[in-house]
Amino acid sequence: MSVTRAEKRQKVKYRIRKRISGNSETPRLSVFRSNTTVYCQLIDDTKGSTLASASSKDKSIGKMNKSEQAKAVGKLIADKAKSLNITKAVFDRNGFLYHGRVKALADGAREAGLQI
């Protein structure tokens, strides 16, 4: 019986989520990456609510390659966090490896002033 790629990612995701959680001062920055799009959310786990979200489907993000889109999404979520008076966040890579688009999103958020 072989384990699928999705099942492996799910196990890693649970392992990560055991250790991290967000609150209203330092929400969890959760990232999801599909083949075409990158999504991210600022989540307050104590209330179980999403504070802000951003994706590469947003109209303000134009035509560029996927890594540049991810960086722009990181900057967009950091700007939304600033408007909510949030300066720090806990990064949740959601079972994905920390390179490529996931890393680009984190770097974009850091450049825009969000502490991860």
C-alpha cells in the first residue's frame, strides 16, 4: 500500500499545526499553493476566524510569472495586516516545502513590513 503525495502533505501539515497557532496579536499566515494560484490568509485560531486574505487572482496583481505573483500576494497580505494594526504573524507553510512560491510569498510579506 503506497502513500499518495497528498497524504504525505497532510501528515506534514498536521505535524506543523501541532506546534503553531495564531491569536489576535500574532495571527497565523496560512499559505495554499495550487498549480496556477497562490492563496494566503491571516487566521486567529482562538476565535476561529479569518482576519484577512489575499490571492494571486486579485485584480491588482497583473500578468507576471508565478514566483513574482506570490511575492506580490505577500506584499498585499502585509498591507492588509498593517491596516488591521498587525505587525507580527506566525508562518504556516501548510505542508508545502519552504522554497519557490511559498518562500517568495514569505519574502514579499517581510519586505512589506510584516514580521514572520
